[in-house]
Amino acid sequence: MHDAPRFAVREIALFERPVMLRLPFRFGVVTLTECPQAFARIRIEFADGSSAWGAAAELMAPKWFDKNLALSNEDNFDQLRRVTALAREAYLSDPAPATAFGHFARHHDAHRMAAAGLGFNPLLASYGPALLDRAILDALCRALQTSFHAAIRSNVAGIGPGRAEFDGLEIQAFLASLSPADSIEARHTVGMLDAITAADLKQPVADGLPETLQEVVRVYGHRYFKLKVGGDIASDLARLGAIEDVLDRMGEPYFVSLDGNEQYADAAGIAELMARMRETPALARLYASILFVEQPIARRFALERDLRDLRSASIGKPVIIDESDGELDSFVQARARGYAGVSSKTCKGFYKSLLNAARCAKWNSEQSQTRYFMSGEDLTTQAGLAVQQDLALVSLLGIPHVERNGHHYVNGMAALPLAEQQAFLAAHGDLYEHSHGAVRLRIRDGRIRLGSLDCAGFASAAMPDFDAMQPMAC
């Protein structure tokens, strides 16, 4: 690799637009019906005076970054606006040129401390830089006329120097070894309020799109599923049984993950659910299909209590952290507590995803079996920049399936200007389709095709209509 390009960050514009859900979704402890989406547009400038613009987008999901029940959804939105504004202030405060990664490394600790001073936890604090870092890399890729995949493999972002967490991971060789797939399995999330069959529908939307799990399976052909569990064993077992009834009718193999959503105080709680599943003959196939369990223990306890410290039944499946992944070394702490994996989410930062993937590669090379892994988790990504950048990342990391559900709860690009919809469809005809009056994600046989993401920029050959947005209120 030649020396990574250095540049200054000159302009950062923040926008948002409302997103209305066609179906209500129980998001942890809140039922979501609408939510703003944040956008960042950034101009970088090189020593010769040339410059380039880049962009990124992320839903401002409430009650995930901070699950304090005393806060309203609007309070959570304002928190996310504030940490994004904090990151903008930091990235514009130092005009000295740096690599793309250098800008992240330079401001990471100070930004985290500034956010902590406002009472924001590390997971919440990471939202702002995660958004800006993607827009910066997008601008760099456009300036170099190279794709995200090529940029990461050749490390034009200069990943590694400046952060001790990357030391000893042979990051150059790891990045060069990455190879994206041309398609990926979509893992459909079944939320706590989601209808399993038509009998569960209380107020049908009747917009022609799938509303029940049964319809989702028929229309999209999914083979991978993410099932939310709520901490009430009797209710969870009954709901899982209803889900298995639908999945078993597919006739083909299927695979599931269980999302504990921080509903348990310790490992014993989730171990009891797993034991009860093993004892229930009607759940035998579903249990056998479980790939892993996601963040069952509340984040305030998860990295303090060992998963293996059980007096009775074991969990029996690999466990990953998600909400507990607030710091750059959280996965290292989790590994010491018996966790086998960690989620990749663009809202936590793509540099963190690359760091954790490199850790998995190193740790697995030191033993005779592949134990450590990353999963792709994000049901909030919306059609356009957000879903494309996340898909490009998880595909490059070699993750074979990804939680993908924003297309199910939102009516595609229906609320966006027609010209913007057509631009994304024209640029990414393998990823999108036009149906039911709007451009939307295209899923066939449970898979999403990704070939068009290998374009100049961070996985997008089209741009959103920033003139149709509101400036972020921060």
C-alpha cells in the first residue's frame, strides 16, 4: 500500500427527514411508529486544493442507544442530534490534514469524554462519529474514483496507526484478505408485536405488502430469521411454538438467532429459556436451528458476569454482544466473559466492525477451531445510503447473512421525491425494484444482490435529495 491520502475536513452539513412506519415495531421497550433519519454531507479538501463531497445516513432509533425509561422518544432523538453535533464540532475543530482513519483516531477519546460529560453512554456517543466517518470515507472514495471494497482492501483510509487497539492484528494483511460476496442472505426479524399468521392481525394495513410472518416467508423466501424473546418464559415458548409452526411448513432448512434484547439480569435467565426449549418436543427443530443468542443480559451486567458461571443448565448456543459493544475494547472484555461473537452495525462505527473482524481472524488462527465470529445486525437501515453502506460492510467482512427488516416496517422509498427514487433504482437495479407504487429493496429467495455496490464511493452511485430535507435541529 502507498501512503494513505491525507486531507482536511472542511464542511459538515447535517440533515434529517421523517420516516413513517407502515407497521408498528416494538423496539426493545418502546413501540415505534415514526422516527427521523439523520444524514451527513461532508466536504474534504486535499493539499492541492481539490475537494470532494461524501454522505451517509442512519435512522435515529429511540430506546436502543439509551434505554432509560424516563426519557421520551423525542429525548432520545435530541440525544442523537447532540452527539452528532458534538462529532461535527470535533471534526471541524482541527484543520490539520489526516487520513480518513486518522480523523477518527484523533477525535475518538475526546469526543467520548465530551459525550460522557453530558451523561451519554459510549454506545450513544459512537453514533455521531460513526455517521461522519462513513461520509468522510465516501468522499475519499469519490475523490479517488474507487469503491469501498477496493479502498478497504488497499487501506487507502490508513486504518491502524494512531489507535493501540489495532496493534498486533496484522491489519494490512487482514484487510487485503477480504473479499465481498455478490449477494447475501437477509435474516428477517420477527418482532414482539409482529403477526405470525392472519389470525394475529388486529388492524390490517392492507397495502398489498406482507404483514405476517407467513406472508413474508411466501413473498421473500427467507431462510434466516431473528426471533425476539421478551423474558417471560411461558409467553416466549408459546410465541416460539407459533413461529415454528410457520417455519416448519417451509419444508426446507431454516436458521434462526434469538435476540434477548437485554431482558435478563444474568446468564441463568436465558439458560432457563434454552433448557425449556430443549425440553419441549414441539420446539426441537427450532432449537436445533439456532445459530446464536444475541445480547440476552442487560448491558450494565453483561460484561461483569461470566456466561459460564452457571449451576444448572448451560445456554447451549454461542452468545454475542450487541448493546454492550460501546467501547473499542468491549469485545475483548466480552471474550473474557465467555462470549463468542459481536455484532457489526454501521451505527456503532465501521472501523469498530473491521477491528472486531480482525480480532476474530487472529483469535481463531490461534486455536484449532473457529469459535469467534461477527454477525450482521441492523433492522433500522432504510433504502438508500444507509442500507447500501451497511450491506457493503457486512458483505466485505464475509458475514453470510444479515438482519434486514427496515424494508418490512417502512414502505420503501414511497415518502421520498420521485426523482430520488428513480436515481437509486437506475444506479442499483439489482438491489431495488419498483412495486406497489414505490422503489424498495429487492429480495428473491431470501437473498439480496449486491453487485452494483461495487461502485465509486461508499457503496452508492446515487445521492439523496438534500434539498428535500430539513437541517438537523441541533
